[in-house]
Amino acid sequence: MTDDIQILLVEDNPGDVRLTQEALRGAKVANELHVVGDGEEALEFLRQQGRHADAPRPDIVLLDLNLPRVDGGEVLADIKADPDLSRIPIIVLTSSSAEADIQQAYGLHANCFISKPVDFTEFIAAVRSLEGFWLKIVRLPTK
Amino acid sequence: MAAQCPEKTLMATAPITLNGGRTATGASFYDSLEMLCNVQFDGRVAEANESLLQALGYAESDLVGSLSLDHVHPEDQEDTLARAAELLAGVDIALFENRYRCHDGSYRWLAWSARSEPGEAQVHCAARDVTESHRHRDLVDKLLAELERSNTDLAQFAYVASHDLSEPLRMVSSYVQLLADRYTGQLDADADEFIGYVVDGVTRMKALIDDLLAYSRSSVDVAVRRRVDCGTLVRSAVADLKLVIGDSGATVEVGDLPVVDGDPGQLSLLFMNLLSNALKFVAPDVPARVRVNAERWPDAWCFSIADNGIGIAAAHRERVFLMFKRLHGRSQYPGTGIGLALCQKIVTHFGGRIWLAEGSERGCEFLFTIPDLVPPNEAVT
């Protein structure tokens, strides 16, 4: 295992996956981005089950809310209710800006909530500032 | 007293009689055009006049001697009984409405007044047929409920549609921007031009969706009216427009503006739209000069926002408030055509009116009113 920051991106839209990859490409912090497409697989990855038995433990999770099968809210609730996983910072990254979604996410102990900006330049800036804050400034719990 | 109303004293002691009682009770009761009846304290109809019988289609023998309550619509029986109890306790009834069954089984709405005289064992009732006005009221209620529902649906639809539209738009705009950033100048001139058009189209669509969202949100969010200092509001709107004003030499004069009852978010959207219009539609080589003022009306404040710009021809004066209505080419003056429609909606929401002053051919003057809030306890219903 390397010392790279392990990021788990839970996102079902390939277009958004690629945008996040593009945005992280120029990141200053060495990182490894893992991508899963639905909530069920996200929980398997985090619990190192099934095809993700060898998955590394993510340092941080970028979570979309609108997901097939198990939706983002349930994933968030499961993670925060699991003593093994609850310390992993969860960044909700969603196209929603609905007040109800924001309330729900923080109610379930999301570490922060970000609405994906429509403008690509702003999207890049948002991902960069995530990187700057969560990967450089914040001290994350050691595994 | 007995002399003043002879029929009542007679009726008090009269047994239930059919046609035979007619001469004894006097002509006025039977011949009255008003629907009249007398009901004994035990609830049985003692007498009913011709008007009542005719209106309900009964023969005298159908009604007289029967329990009055048996003819009342089942849903109205409880209320009717309660009022009957009041009558027995000596309280007159000025107006009470219930549905009364006709001979053919249909019901008519009757408005009753009733009273009893001391010493009598019956009540004197008079009725008016109010079925038609009930029918109108029901129809109006139904139409209003339908209108409200369809308005809510529409607002909800506009909100969801514009919200869901922004999601695929985000994909298109992001990737075309990536294309432009990474490949401009590497393909041929045609490709650069095409990408340019896509970027331009996407930018316009984004502005449209943002404006539509703002428009639909202004009806989804119920405005809570509270005290708003319009002076502060306008000065901060002008500060936000510094970027637009820039080096253009434009000036905005803000007069004394009042504190009104409104919603700060909606009012600032209103001023922002009107101010940015005033600063946008400027005549060539003439720096914009905008004046914001307010005048006290008997029951409202009337605001004016005047500019020295290109003005609006009288023929277009009404049309400018229509959704998506634009009077200029996009390259000349950009915009979505939603701004003034939104302004009108906000003003209407507060019970006010917005219009364009006469003589707005040379420079525009927009006027709008924000009526005073009538305290709920003084409101006329």
C-alpha cells in the first residue's frame, strides 16, 4: 500500500466520474481515486466484502445522494452508524441544492454538503478547494 | 298583545287541523308569498302555507302532522336539532340554513327565521329558498380550489422542470468547456466556431434556467411580509451592480425611500431587476443616469425607477411584462425576457401594480406600488 490519499467516489453518472477525475488530475496531493456506481457497492467497498475484499480503507468519501439501489442517504446513515466506519469524513457531492436534502445530510452527520456547480470552472474550483481543505489542512484520523 | 297578533293566540290552542283550520287562522298566514309554517314543540308541523307547500311540492296532508325533522337532510339534522333546542329555550333564530326534502325526493336549501311567543307551545317559522345562491357558492368554491391547485401544480412543474433541466445541462456545459479549454486551436477553424456556438447556447440556457427557477421559486416560497428598509435594500443592490456600472460613468441617485411591509428577498430581486435593466438599456455614448424615488399614496408607497436610456415605444408598453418577450436582438442587449415578468409577479404578490410611465419613449420610467399591509383584525373579509 502506498501513502497516497485514498478517495472513494460514489457516483453513478460516468460523466460526473470523469469530471471529478479531471478535476483531481492536477491535484497537488498524491491520491488514488476509487469509483463505485451504487450505494450497495459503496458499502461492500467500505466493509471489504465480496469483490472488494482487497479494497483499501478510504481516507475520505465523496458521496452522491441520488444513487441506484441503496441511495446516498442510506449509505450515509449506515456509515455513521458503523463504529468502524463512522470516523471517515463523508463529503456529500450532489447536484441537489434542495433545503430538504441539505437538512437530511447534516442530520445524518455528513461532514459537509456541496452542490455541484453547473459551471465547469466552478466545479474544478470546488473540487480543488475540497482537496486543499480535506487533504491538506484537515488532520484525518489515522486508520 | 293578543289583539295585535290574533292568529298566534288562536294557533297556540288550535289542534292540528287540515283545511278546516284555514278560516280560523286568518288569511295572511295562508296567502303570504313568504314560506311559512308553525311547528309544535313536539316537532310536528302544525300548519304550512301555500307558498311552502308549492315550493316543496307537497299536499297539505303530506306535511301537516309529520315530524319536521324527518324532512331535513340527514347531514343537517344535528344542527337543526341544536337550533330547535335553542328555540325551545326561548332564543329566536334570525338566520339558519338547512336542506329540506321536497316531495320528489330532491332537497332545497332553505334559510329560516323562527321565533316562539311566550305561552305558546309552537314556533313560527319563515323560510326563503336559497338553493340557487348555494349552488353558486359551491361552484365558486370549487373553481377557486381548482384554480389554486392548478396554480400550485404549475409553479411546482416549473420548479421541477427547471431543476431537472439543469442536471443534463451541467454535463453539456462542463464537457463543452473542457473541449474548448483543451482543443481550441488544435482542430480546424470550423471546429472552433462550432464549439463557440455550443458554449454560447449553453450559457444562455443556463441563464434561462436560473431565471425560471427564480421565477417559480417566487411563488413556491410564501412571502412573509415584514418591515423592510427599501433605502438599505436599494443601496446594497447598487453596490452589487458596481461591476456593471464599472467605468461606464453611470450614476444612480437614490432618493428618500420608505420602510415598507414586504419580503426582503423578493423586494431586492425586484429592485435588482429594474436597476440592471436601467443600466443595461443605455443609449450609445450617453452615460446612464438612474433615479430611484418613492412617493406616498393614501394606502400605498409608489416607487419609481427612471433612466435616460433608449426607452420603450408606446406600442410595446404592455408587452414588456410578458414572459420571454424581448424587444432587442441578443447581440445588442442580452437577456432572457424573464426579468420584468418576474418583477410583475413579485409586485402582484404584494397586491401592487407595476407599469411603465407615459412618455417612456425617451428613457424609461417604471412605477410600482406596494400597498400598506392591513392588520388582520382590521381586514375586511
